[in-house]
Amino acid sequence: MPRPHDHLFHRLAAQEDHSQHIHLLKRFLLLIPHVVPSDHSLTYPALVHPDLHGDNILVEPDGPPTITGIIDWQSTEIKPLFLQAVSICSTSIASVAVYFFIQKVPTILQHPPGGYIRELPQLPDNLDQLPLEEQTTAEDDYISQMVHVGYQFGLESASPLHYAAL
């Protein structure tokens, strides 16, 4: 039989001691510089709609395309940009991103964003000697990696602040 002091919501003596709270707060404050970017442009509050897609964007049906509203705001948050920034590489954009990236590889390598060259994904040298299932897996992985690298190249050029937040 549980004893009254073993109750789920029972507070421990240390939880009532304000000096323990202050001690933990001071330890937390020591961690902040190691967790939060020092670049203030990455720490400003950013409003992000995490479910933004065509079904949630209302567009004027007649005339030129004009956004008239955005719905489904229940999961929206305001947090520092570095906590909001995500890398978006879905299969729905894969073919477009791969096409863009493969077409732009020579130019990007000659004039890379940020002035440095990234290592590009490679297919295995022995691809044609692998069993068919392993070839398919290797090719799928290669395309996925190319999409990710292509997305990063495009993002760095189009939105340096978002790229820096990643």
C-alpha cells in the first residue's frame, strides 16, 4: 500500500528549497552561450506555420493569383529563428530539386556560395557489380543526398539567414 508521502504529486524537500532553484538557474545560465547562437539575427522571434501547404492557403479564384487567407493555425509557434529553421527535402520536390541541382552543378562548383566547395554525394564505384536491390538502394540514397545538398545550395543563395539558422 502506498504511503501518503509517496503520492505522485508530493513535493520533495529540495523542490521547496529556493536556494536549489537559484543554483539550477545559475547552472542553466552557464549553458546558454553554448546552446544559443551569438548572432542576434538568428535569435529574433519568428512566426512559423508548420502545416503550410496548398490546402491551407486560400487563393482568389478569379483574376490574378492573390493569397486571400491562410488557415489551420493551431500548431503555429513563435520561437527564435534558429529553433524554427528546418531543412525541407520532401519527395514531392525531389525531381525538381535534382533537376535544378544537376543542371547547376558546374556553375555552383565554379562559384560556390560562401566561397567554398562542398563534398558532393557519390555513387559507389562498383555500382554496376552490386545486386539489383543494392543498386536501387544506392541510387535512391544518392538522389536523396543530392536533393539535400541541392536544397542547401539553393537555400544558402535564396535565404542566407534561414541557411545560417540551420
